[in-house]
Amino acid sequence: MTVKDYETGVTPNWCPGCGNFGLWQALKQAVAELGLDPGEIVIVAGIGCHGHINNFTQVSSFEGLHGRPIPLATGIKSANHDLKVIVSTGDGDCLGEGGNHFIHASRRNHDITVLIHNNASYSLTTGQSSPTSPAGYKSKSTPYGKTEEALNPLALALSAGATFVSRGFVGDVPHLTDLMKAAIQHPGFAVVDILQPCVVFNKEFTFEYYRQRVYKLERTSTERSLALKEVLARNDKIGLGIFYQSKEPSYEEKVQLTKQKALVNQPLKNYNWRKLSNEFY
Amino acid sequence: MKNRFHFKIGGLAGEGIMVTGAIFSKFAVRSGYNVMDFAEYPSLIRGGHNTFYGTISNEEVFSTYHQIDLLIALNQETVKFHKQELNSGAGIIYDPDEFSQEAIRGIRLFPIPLLRLAEQAGHKLMANTVALGAMVYLTAGKLEILNSVLKDIFADKKEEVIKGNFKAAKLGFDFSQDKFTPLGQLLKMRHSGVKMVIAGNEAIALGAIAAGLKFAAIYPMTPISSILTYLAAHEREAGIVLRQPEDEIAGINMAVGASFAGVRSLVATSGGGFALMSETLSLAGITETPVVVVFGQRAGPATGIPTWTAQEDLLYALTAAQGEYPRIILAPADAEECFHQTAEAFNLAEVYQTPVIVLVDKFVCEAHQSLKEFDLGKVRIDRGKIGKSRTVFPRYQLAIDGISPRAFPAKGVVVKANSDEHDEYGLSDESVKNRKAQVEKRMKKVATLVRKVPALNLYGPRKANLTIVGCGSTKGPILEAISGLSVQNPKLKVNFLHLNWLRPFPADVVSETLKRAEKILLIENNYQGQLGQWLRMQTGIEIKDRLLKYDGRQFYPEEITTKIKQII
């Protein structure tokens, strides 16, 4: 499979220079290298600039409601766990509107991959601040500087129980490609926080800003509390790589009914009527 | 001769009243009678005032009543609260060691030392079973039939528990036999004693399973929580994957996702949860993803009185969510309809590729009725147009009837669903030409469906002095009122137009029926007469005479009878 096999042919309408181009390239590259069938990949997106990815990528997809791709994705996975389910979500979509779902899906360890298109801005609605914009950030909704501190998505993922917690940067596509491959192959809930400059609305977090601060993690921790410490460290450096990975049974592995066969492939009449109705007599 | 017998058990929450009541209902059914029962409880876990009441008959019975022939008062305030409902000649079972009860004119008192006898049988927790034994004697019933029920209810408990309960029942029975004469003989048995006793919620669950349900995501909320409980207990036998989501928004999104991937999916909720789900209904509408949503109404607004019934969300359910898309709302009124209409809801959802709401209320959800069995043979499965696999599937292909063939994501089949307006392949498209085409395609489905709305149910004579209109839980009390009146006043002809398909609305049939009517009475459980408003919107007909109730209680046949007599 090549990168072209995963393109619908529709020209992306992201702004020239948008961080999404790098992200998209890495994603296509990752699935091509993994040789995944386009029909069997389902990208579930929310609403934001990230959501348009489904118009350009020739894979099965569901563009859902703002903040709600994660439960939608877990429902798809429950029905057919043979599908490779990838959530494309934004920092606002995932951590604002959809925060509750992010926490619980992490806890359940669903075998899905969550790619957070993190540009620290609500760009599609023309530039309001988002959960990952820092205190003092100036935007259309915070013209005098944002009051509250930014949310730390990886700290949240770690404390909620995600079993693969990582960060990438669209300014390093080869690294991001490998990261995505690892995340997709991880048999559990994989979070990739992807630093993605928004060249139109976020004048603070530019490519240059990130290039001066990112560093590659030396190793991946298998100790959750240590990874948490790393992720919460208050310094000017931003780590890229897999902070934490562990092997635990995914939610789907624990469901008895679908151990042998995906739910969608089971016969429609799969019930024991006598056992079901006996108690009413 | 009376052919309806009404019993009521009252006491604090946490005293096992519901189980006791359920046992007596089953006893009545196994004795060959029909029963309707209902429980009333406040929103708390211990204390308060709980009741379980039922109406037993040799005929088919469709509703409970607001009168009592035998009251089991486990505490003094039960007598205080329900004194007015006692019929002349009614009886009160109570424990004289718990409280003393002064004589009441025309009422028979049955002081039975329930706790003392329970301790004698082995444990004071069996006081209710002692009462059951007494109830069996006082209704001239057979103790061995009660024992058969006890045996089944306590089947998974230790041998000594079952034996203890047999003893407790016998002690209650014998004590009563010694001291009292029966209240009266219930009329002769009519059936073999093999019938189900089932509530709307469980009937909905069974209907869904029979229709091939595979996935459900339900957040607990009164009055639909027992759908979750039942499905959870029977996941294996039902062949389903059941999840308890973090919130209702997650639940319905999970169901929509599962449906998109190819399985029949269900959610259930009440008003507050439905409000949270509403955006996702719109999502299902535009992405043309089937999903069945059970909406059990209760008294609001907001938290309202959570454990009480109402029909206040009718207009809301009928019109909820942003945008225009095919809306299908069914309104089953009893356990039988719950089973069949829920099963049919899955077909409608998949054939028309749109969300279907099954609108019920607490009385429908939780009242138990006796019925023979559900006819599985009547359940048919129609998954609608399933398209031939294509590498890139045109999920929203334009079609004459508005229905595009459907496909599920799989190896070699790319399928795209999109909450944005989209072209035939599911790619976002805001152009004028495409927008018009897709809107018209989706709404064409309504025109296709409207022709298929089943014929209405008109109960009673075709020509009548009065036509009553109602939906949902008013059906039972209305039928009881009509049947009671037909015995009292055979000259009075009353029929009942029962609406269990609300949207698309069968306007032509309803208009035609109401235009023939001499007088019309609208009966509903809300303040604004919402069904009447909807009916007027659809047909232009305004119903002037209305009986509206909004106190959190279901209608009683007695009050309907009074109103009918007033009008005619």
C-alpha cells in the first residue's frame, strides 16, 4: 500500500502551512507501512479543523458531533473489533466538550487510538482559546489574556488509566509516523498528543516555538507514577515519544460474547428464549 | 357480583413490599386469575411510604384502581394514607404488636401478630410471608399455590430459607383460618394458571432481543432502570453486549457507532437523559444511522418527582433535536404493545435509516400485567436495503423513495458517515444543489413511511355517544372505565381511539374517525393537553372536552367513569 491509496483525491482545505498537513502525511504513511485495508480502518472524528480529515482520507470514517468521537468510536469497536478504529480529535473537542469521554475510555482501555490534533486553539470557529492554551493566552474569547492554566492531556490520560501515552510533533513527520504505528498496533487505549501549530490563529505556539523546546524521550516508562512525574515536570522542555506503555487486557478482550467472533458477524437470533422468559411465569 | 378484587400493601421502603406484592400477583395468576399491579415509591432508599397494589380479576384487567378490598398495613401511616380508598366491607391486615388500630365503620380488621409468627417460623424478616399466608386464606386461595411461588422466588437461597418461608406462610394461613372468615371468594378461575406477569420495561427488553438486539448502552434513570438491570442479568442468554456508559450522551453515541458498524442497538432513558441525547438524535438523522431510543416519561420539569408518572414530554419527544429529518415515534401502552412495537421499532429504524423513539411512561414501564406469552412468530426482521459491497460505497446515494442502500465498514468496503451535510459518498458538501438533493432525499423517507402507518385501534362500538382519545398509560384505565360502564349503563356507548403511532401521524384515519364522533373526550397525563395540541396540528381538529391529570399519578378508572357520566 502507498500513501496515495489512502487519499480521496479531494484537495485538503486546511490553511497553507497548517500543522494538519504533517499529521495527515504521517497518518497515511503509518497505515501504508502497516498495510492496513482502507475499509477496515475507521477514522472517527469530532468537529474542528481536524474533522475535515475524513474528506481527504480514503478510509471508512464517521464524522460525529463536537466532543463525541470517542464514545462513537468505542461503539464501532464493540460492534466489530476487527476494525482498526482511530479517533481524530482536537484539543477542544477531546478535552473540553469531550473530556468526560476521554477519561472513561482511558479507564476502560478500549483498543482504539486517539490522535489529539493539539493546536491550543479553537481555530475552526476563528480563534478562541482552548483547554490547552496557557494562562495569559490572548484570543478572540480571551482578549486580555486567559485566566486559567492549561489542562495537561497526558497527565489526565495517565491518571485515568491509558496504557499507551505519547506525544508527537507535526514538525517531525518520520518520528510521528513511527509513533502512530506504535499507537495503532498497541492492543489497548493509545493516546498521541500531537503538537500542531495553527499558523493563522495561534501566534504563540509556532513551529519555531516548538523546535526550540522539543526533545526526544530517552526511554519509555513502564511505571505509571514515574511517567506522570515526567509529564508534569515544570520546565520549558517538551518531551516527544512514548512516555508510558503497558500491556493490560483491553476492554474488548474481556467481553466473553465476542471472544471468537465479532458481534456483527454473529447470528441475529442468538438468544435462549426459555431462559429469558422463565422468571416471568 | 364484584369481578375486580383490589389489594394494597403499604409500609416503609426497605421492607420488601415490592417482592411481597409480586409474590401475591404471581399467586393470583397461578390460581387462574388475571392481574394488573403497580408500585409507588418515593425517591429514597429507606423509610418514606411505599405501596404495592394490584387488581385481580377472572376477566382481562387492564389497569389498577383507586380502591381497596384488602389492605396490608405494615405501619400505622399506611392506614392513615389509604383509609379513603377502602371499599365498604374491605379488610385491613395489621400487626397489633406494632400498632393498635381502632375500629372503622364498615371495615373488617384482621389483627395478626406477623412479627411474632415470623420469629416462630425462624426469623422476623419473614413477617411479610406470614402476611402472604393470611392473604391467601382471606381470599379463599390455596396455600400450595403460594408455596409454589415461594419456591421459585427463593430458588437460589438455602434450603432452610425456603422451608422457613413455607412455615411462615402456613402460620399466617392457619392463624387466619382459626380467627377469621374469608373476605369473599374470588370468582371462579378462568385460565390454566400458566401466564406471564410482566411489566413494560421487561417486555421492551424481550421485544428488542427477539428483534435481534446486539448492543445496548443504558445509563440508569427512573423509570427505565429495570431495562438495564434485566439486560445486564441476561446478557449471556440474550446474546448481547451491554454497556453502562459514563453519561447518556456517551450511551447514545456508542449505540449510533455500533449501528453504523452493523448491529441493532438500543438506548433507554427518561426526560433529563433524553435532553442530553437529543443532539445525537439529530446526528442519527443526518447520518441516516438506525437507533432505537426508549423514552420513559416521568413527572418533571428537571428532576421533578422522579418516581412518579406523567405524559409531559409528548411534544418534546415528537419534535426534539435540531434540523429536519424523518422522525418516528411509537407509543406502546401496555406490556403486549411494548414487546411488539419495540421489535417493530428496530425494523423501522433500519428500513428508514433513522432514529425511532419508543415513548412510554412510568406506569407503562413498571406496572405488571398478566398475559399468555409473547408470540415470537409475529416478530419479523427487516434490515432494509443492504447494498452490494463496493470499494468506495455511496452511502447516501439518491433514491426515489429516499432510502439509500446501506453497507458496513469492512475489508474492501470504505463507508463514510458524516454529520456535516454531505454528498452521495459522505464527503462534506455545502453546495446548493447537493444540499437540496440530500434534504429532499431524507425527507422523502417520510412520504414513503406515511403510507405504511398501520391502522388505528378503535376499541368499542363503531358508533358511540362518546369517543375518548388517549395514548400511552391512559389506555388501561380508559378500557376499564368503559367496560365497567357498559355493565352499569348498557345504553351508553363509548369507544376509545387509541393512538400508539404518533409520528408520522395517521392524520387521515384520525380525522375520519373523529369527524364521525358525537362527542369527543381527550384524556392525558399533563397540564397543557399536548396530545390534543399535536392532534390539532396534524388534523385541524380541536378537542374541547379534556380530562387532564398532572399530579404524578396515573389515571384511575373511577375518575374517568365520573367524567364520562358528566359529559354524556
